[in-house]
Amino acid sequence: MIIDKFIESKIKTYAFVGPSGTGKSYRAQMVASERGIKYIIDDGLLIRENEVVAGVSAKKAATKIETVRKALFNKPEEAEEIKKAFRKYRPESILILGTSDNMITKIRENLGLPELTETIYITDVATEEEMQEAKRIRQTQGKHVIPVPTFEIKKDFSGFILDPLQIFKSKGKDSKPYISEKSIIRPTFSYLGKFKISDTVFRQILDYLAKKTESIHRINKVRIEKVGDNEGISIYMEVTMVYGYNVLDELRNFKKKCKKEIENLTAMNIEAIDIVAKGIYVPEEKE
């Protein structure tokens, strides 16, 4: 497709990475301004300077899981809307906001964007005290920032807590100052408290996939471990294989299938999957 060729060859892609609630959206325009970047991708939106030009805010989602899915542009139709905007506006560079390098990679791949030119981390532009204060406000008040003026999103957030916030900043004596308007909201999912996906859910998904895979007779053991601070999970599995299949090829394919389906269904990052064949099942010969 012509659009994909344009995206792949013309757009310089930058990443702004930091854990949830540490102030990325608050500082996004500052980071973009310093690098001459006019377009930002943040939580499902494509923003040009102070204007939303495509997408729907992930913060409108009713649940945290759906929020992550929208932010990743997992649905083809949502990704296609952003790609059409790329073709229309032909941006020279884009800043993608994400909670991890893995999240940035998924957004980049779903939108067909090229390899990163630079990655900026929240620790590069904010102090530990500033990040802790941002986390405190997120945890105690449930407030989220969208880096656009309130009038840009007010019609989409009817019924939400919505407050304007105007920032005037200068990085130094010779630096170009900037004024950026932002909106503070409290989305629906922030009222629901913390969420946790039971290990049983992952086990059920894996069992279902095993039943749909001819080369896997059954899953004997599953161990789920959390990686980092809500960054993802690792999975260890022991399986019984069906006799007559190439064990290495089948385990490799099953591993890819498990990673894809779990990430699509739960929006969790799968940091690692280890699968060990612990037995062989020989089907009885049919008469």
C-alpha cells in the first residue's frame, strides 16, 4: 500500500517512555517542542500541536484492559484511521508515548512506523520527587492528563471530571518558551480501583489453545510470574506432545500462538514464555 511505503520511509519516530502516572502526558509537548516534533501519539489519539486530528481517547474506555487495547491500536480499524491521517497530514516526525519499550514496539508495529530515531525516558526530564508526586495524584485522585486544550475533547468526555490546565515553560535563557494547554480528566476506570487478572484466567486461555492444537495432547503444568511493576508476566509450561509431530517446530508455533492470544485478550505484556515437552502421547490406532 502507498500509505505504508510513505510511513516506513518518511516519518522519523521518537518514543517517550515511563511508568503509568509519572507525568508523561504532562511533559509530552515539552519533549516534542525541544525536538521540533509537531505530532504526538498518546492513549489512542494522534495530536498535532494542540489539536486532535485522529483517533479516540483510550481514557474513554470503561475498563483498564480496554484502555490498554485502544492505546495499542490493536483493532485494525483503529490503526487504519491513524494511518489515513498520516497520509493526509504527512508528518515529518512523531512522538509516541508508552509505559514501556515493549508497548512502544507494539504501537509502532500496529501503525507500520519505522525503527526509532530516539527514545526519551521520563527519568531524563523529570526528577524522582516530581515523578513520585505525579504518582501520588494519580493514585489518590485518579486524575489523568490529555495534552490538548479542554475544548478539543470536551464533547467526547461529557459527564467526566474535566478541568483545563495551562502551562508556560522555558528550558533556559536561550531556549524557546512554549505555552501548552492540557486537560485533566478522571476516567471511568479510575473509579473502579485496582484490577488483577487471576492466574486461572491465563490457564484457561492456554488450555483452550492447547485443545485447538492437534500436536498438543494436554498441558500438565503452568506457572505464571509477574515481571516488574505491572509491566508484564512470564509463563512456564510443561506439556505432553502427540506422537508423530516435529516437537521443536510445534512448540515454537504454540508459543507464538499463546503470546498473541493472551496479549490480545488481556492486554498484558508477555515478557517470556518457556514451554517444555514432558511426555509423548501415542493415539490408539483406528480400526
